[in-house]
Amino acid sequence: MSSQPTQILTAEQLQQKIRRIAFQIYENNFEESALVLAGVSGQGYVFAQLLEKELNQIAPQAVTLLHIDLDKTKKAQPPIQIDNPEAEFADKVVIVVDDVLNSGRTLTFSLQPFLIVPVRKLQVAVLVDRNHPRYPVSADYIGYELSTTLTEHVEVVLSDQNRVGVYLH
């Protein structure tokens, strides 16, 4: 395998995917009065911030942004921490946002806090779906589907302005 990563999506293409996902979220939830975006630590949270910005431009709903604090490298997780109290998302549409869906393990942990509170809908948005499901989690909103081998690594870069894009290592 080459030592140089292959760029799959450019910054401009990523922005188009984010905008398209924002429109899909709005179209599927246009009757709702409020939306909650819950971004998973790291690039998932940055993606949620970018989605919030797009939704605020196109949708009349109030959009609340939450941060899901977890360590993606750990096989088991302590109770997942969210930066706002349950009242912020009770009886609302919650969209859990992450950069890459690989096995579904991270998203399974990320969904836990929302399963103990009555939410109106629980949806998932990802920029890249790698198609390696080991957990029963699928995304409602997908920016890009990419079939990869288990040894390949997909890197989403949103916070480094000099390298924004999706890369395959």
C-alpha cells in the first residue's frame, strides 16, 4: 500500500455532501419544531457544527448542538457523557452525527444516552459509510459510501483548513 494517502473527497465536495445532508434532514423533519444534532467527539462534532450552520441557513427549526464525549479507541466505554441535560433533547428529533461509520461500535455507544429519554425520532448522519457492519446500526443520512478492506483506514479532515477532505490510507 502506498505511504501517501489517496484523497477521496476534496473540501468542495465535502461541503456539497454536508449541504445535501442538511437538506435531507430538513426534508425528513420539516414538521418538527426543533432538531438536536449530537456530534461524536473529534471530527464527528466538527461535522455536527458544519451541519448546524447549514441547517440554520435553510430550516426554520431551532437547532441545538450537543457534544457526545467518548474515546473511539476504547473497546468498552464508561457511561457516555453529553454536555447538556436530558431536557435539551426530550421529545425532540435527535440526529447523532459522526464522521465515519465502520463497524457501528462507536455509534452504538453514542446512541445509549438517547435510549433512556423519550425522543421523537433518533436518526444517524455520517459523512462516510465504509460498509463493514458488525453492530446493528445504519445511517439515515450518508455523504459517501465507500467499500474498503478491513486493513484500509478512512480519515475525514474537517478541522485542518490546509487538508480538508476525505483520505484513504
